[in-house]
Amino acid sequence: MKSHFLNISEKYKAFTWSPARTGSTHFTDILNRLGFQSAYFEGPKLISTQKTVRHNHSCFFFENHLDYKFITSMRNPYSMIISQIGGAAMEFNEKTNQEIRIRIENLMQVPFPEYCCQCFHTRQPDYVVRLENLYEDWIKIPFVAEHILNVSGELKQLTNMKLNWGVNTSEPNYWKKFYNQPLADLVYYNHPESFDLFGYDRDSWKP
């Protein structure tokens, strides 16, 4: 039976997903400050909890998950894909642009795993914390807005920090340089739920 970890709060009756390259390091740090715990599951059954959160990219639903609010981190799929294939560390030129195209095409050919972090047909999140809109999305969650972390102003400061964004952080939209219409279409048609559910514009890849 497959085992997993999720971050969960019994106090706030909430659990989280943190897909790779959606600001999960930042997301996990905030969860820790909010008092979330790491929960160990075997299949859908909760086995035990730890006192602090655990950075992970597990995405699955457990027994009685409907009794909990569902929170996920997210990122513009165009930007997320470039980060996943290492584009944040690559200069933009003809050679790297060709390499980016090959990597994207290869990535899109890989089937979604059984526990898919981009699949929301079973259940849609109650709250989403988008990398591009961190503070505004966090305070849409009632228990976060009321928490001392926010009331003290610390949450605002934390969300202004950039963690693990890569070498191109001085140019936040660097990833747009790597796209053309065919590559953008490839990403869009492989991640339609992420665009539709979380308000990302299909044309947001354009400069």
C-alpha cells in the first residue's frame, strides 16, 4: 500500500497540496508558522502526525477529506513548466530556446501520475494560493486573515520574500521569452483545469 505525507491542520480542519514549482518552499514555511502538521498516510488512511510540517509534493485525497477545507499552492502553468524543466537557469538564445522546446515536448508526453497535482476532477480546491498573488490569496482564507501572523504584519513581509525562484528573479517574466504559439498551445491543452479554475489567461505567455 502506497504511503504519503500531507500537511494538515486539525485546528482549522484544512489540508494542503503543494505541487512542484508553485512556490512550495514558501508555502510550506507559511503553513509551519500557522501551526500545520505533517500527516503520514498509508493509502487513504491517516496513520500518524508530526509536530511540524514537511515539504512534499504529495497530491491525493484521504478518508473523510470532505470534512476538511482543501488548499493548494499554484502557479501560472507557462511559468511553472519552464521552471520544471530548468529554464530559470538558462540564458535566452537560439540554442537554449531549441532545448526548451525539446524539454517541454518531452515533458508533455509523460502521462500524469496516479496521484496528479494538476488533476481536480475529484474535488476542486476551496482556496488557492497563487505564486503571483501570494498575500492577497493567503488572506482570502479566513483563519489566515485572522491569525496573528497576518495581524502582526509578518505575513505581508514573508510573502514579499523570494525563495528558490532561480537566477532570473530580477526579470520575473523571463519565461515568456521561451514561448511561441505552438509551445504555448501544448502547455495549455495539457493543463486546461489549471487555467480555467485559477484564472490564468491563455495568452499570458505573450510579452
